[in-house]
Amino acid sequence: MSEMTAVVARGGALVETRLPVPEPGPRDLLVRIEAVSVNPVDTKVRADADDEVLGFDAAGAVVAVGSEVTRFSVGDEVYYAGDITRPGSNAEFQAVDERLVGHKPASLSFTDAAALPLTTITAWETLFDHLGATADSEGELLIVGAPGGVGSMLTQLARTRTRLHVIGTAGRAESGEWVRAMGAHDTVDHHELVPAVKRLAPNGVDWLFTSYSAGQIPSFAEVLRPFGHIVAIDDEHDDVYPLKAKSITWHWEFMFARSSHGYELETQGALLDDVAQLVDAGTLRTTATRRLDGITAETLTEAHRLVESGGTIGKVVLSR
């Protein structure tokens, strides 16, 4: 087991190569990867990567543990989103810090579990860390990009773990059906955002999540109430000055902030364990909608193409 097959980004393309199997550090698990999913961040990183193993979401089985590991044993089934500063999951094996890892939901296959980690952590940090939501929180939450991976998990969490009224944007009939299936109380056409939201919340929404902000800041300012909050995960946005007149707060959410800076790593592993219990209890569900066989340069290229198309509902997942 000295070498493994991996898929690396090279010149903007994805190619297969042979690499040494990682040696787990003291707090690391060595995981045999059974399934991965592709997120928009994967496609962004690919453009600038040079012979790097990409991939963040993963589900698999532990085959070795570091000397200081306490939460896992060989044979445990796990899922996680990893660390942007280390080699990724598009390989046969991956070394990952145990503090970032959760026990896989027993009720899900590796494939369906791999859809969850990155988007669930992002949604959880949005709702509970940035917005400070609790089981008793009330008001209006507008989710811009609700059919996507993060939007799908945020909708489920807000609907099942708070008392918020959830409004999700959708541009197509099938997208609207998916958003309602995730638990949204209402859907609105993102092409007519302001009038549609104002009909549902004439006094303005309390909170807004966005995965797409370019050209939208004035609209966000119009649909939010004074002292409202926005959480954004995208990189493309305009001047936030229009938010000042209503004292609207802008939050950035970047789920790799903890792992990149060594800050409270155990929070994400504990979060994923909590989510696994919610999945096994039937409270949350997988967001896998497109499943591809094989974790190869060919299938990963197709998955990246699907994600880059911008019309994906839920998550694209690949299994070995």
C-alpha cells in the first residue's frame, strides 16, 4: 500500500497519477475514500492548482490512526469536508485531522453521506454561529440560491431546528419543487426578488443568506428590515454601502476558516456527529441528486462541468 491512484489538477484539467499513500500524523486518520462530492469551491481551486489533489467532501472507512487519535478506530465509517491547506479527497486514501471528522450517518450509504459535510458545516455556521439562531428564533429568513447544496441544508436546518419562516429563491419549476421538499414555507422567483419578497414580508425579512451577490446588494437592502443581517459565501459582490442606511450587518461565511487557522477544529467534528444523529432520526436528509460511478479524472471532469453549469439542484456525488 505504498502508492495510490489520485486525480490532480494540472493546467486547469484533471488528470490521474500515482502518489505515495499519505502517512497519518499524530492527530490524523488515514481514510480509504469510498465517495466524494463536488462543490463550487473545487472548480475555483482547480483553475489555479498545479499538480494538487483536489476534493473536500468525502466519506470512507478508517484504515489507520495516528498516535494521539482518541475519537476513532480502524474500521470506523466517517465523513468530513477536510482542510483546504492539505491534499484533498480525490484519491484512494487521504490523511485528515480527526477533529474535523464525523461518524458517518448509519442510515446513509457512503455516496449519500458524501453529499453532506461541506454544505452542512457552511449552513450550520451560517445559522447558528453568524446569525445566532436558536430553537426559539422567529422571523423571516430569505435564502438566495436555495436549490444549491448549502441552500438545501440551510433550509432543512432552519425549518427543523428553529421557528423561522423560510423563503427560498428558485428560478425554475423543478427548483421550486426541490426547495419546498427541503422544507421552505414559500418560494420566490429570483428574477423578481424584490416584489416577490415584499408580498410575503412587507416589513422586510430579518435574515438573508446568499450564494450569489453580484449586482444584488441594492435589492438585498430593499428586502431586509433595518438592523437585518446578511450572510454571504460567494466572492463576487458589489459595494455594500447601500446596506448602511438600514444598519444591515454583512457576514462572511468560509467553512475552512477554522481548519486554515487551527481554530476550534473539534467544533466541526462534533457538528458532523450531531448531524449524523439528526439524519439517522429522519430529521435531515441527504441532498445527493446526481450520482456518478467511479472517482476518476473522467467522472470528476463531468462533475465539475455540471457544477460549473450553474443549474445544479442539490449535490453531484461520485462513488468508487
